Amino acid sequence: EGSPKAVTKTARWRNEFDSYVRSVPVYYIAPLRQALRDKRLQLHEFVPSDIDTEPSQALRDYFKGLKKQAKAEVETWQAQRQSLMTAAVQAAPKNRAPLMQTPSDVRLFDSNAT
């Protein structure tokens, strides 16, 4: 009544369960294994421990490309901003201070970082 029915672990069941586990996103593997630790079922042992929870090389390469693209866009934006600030300072009346001053050593993005 309160206890779960015994699971018949046939070869077919094992193959279907293995297919299911391998289709689960990797970030669910540890919680799935923990949830299946129920003492009455002991199904956690059927969650393979060899499932790679690291991102694939393709995903790492994709993120590396995004990082390079973002860095280039920030550097372009900084150059444009600096150019506009320089033009604004040069166009400001000489007897008045510019509305906004920024130190030249302030960097929003470290171009030396990898």
C-alpha cells in the first residue's frame, strides 16, 4: 500500500531506463541519482557514473567565440565612446568645464584578460 511495487529489472527495462537517463540534461543527473536512492527501490545504481557532466568541446568553442565577439564589441564601443568624449570636450566652450569628465585610465573591460 504505502510501499512501492518491486521493479522488475529486465534487460528491456534496463535498456529503456538507460536511454531515458542518457536523454536527461546533465545538470539533472546528480539530483536524479539522489532521488532514486530510495532504500526500497535502490535505482540509483542504474544511473551510469560515466555520464560526462562537462560541457562538450563544441559548446566550449562556441562560448569562446562569444567571448571574443563580446570583447571586440566592447573595445569598439569604448573607442567610439572615447572619440565622442574627445569631440565633446573639444566642442565645449573654453570658459566652461565639460559636463562630464572621465579619467583616461578608467577601463570597463580589461583588454589584456583572456
